[in-house]
Amino acid sequence: MTKLLSLIAIALSFTLSACNTVKGVGQDIQKAGEKIEGAAKK
């Protein structure tokens, strides 16, 4: 569980620093969610 929370925090920090538009934020969050979901399935 701690590992998952760490991944979420890292993904969120990249998301917030990587894009400047609302549309871009949505896309970044979606990609981060997909990666977290993939990690959770392992």
C-alpha cells in the first residue's frame, strides 16, 4: 500500500510540473492512473 501511495505522489508531482493546460492535466492524470493500475495488477 505504501508503494502505491508513493507512485501516486510521484505521478502527481510529474503531472503538476509537466503541463500548463487543463486538458493536458487531464491527459497526464489519465496516463498516471493507467500506470498505477498496471502496477496494482502485478
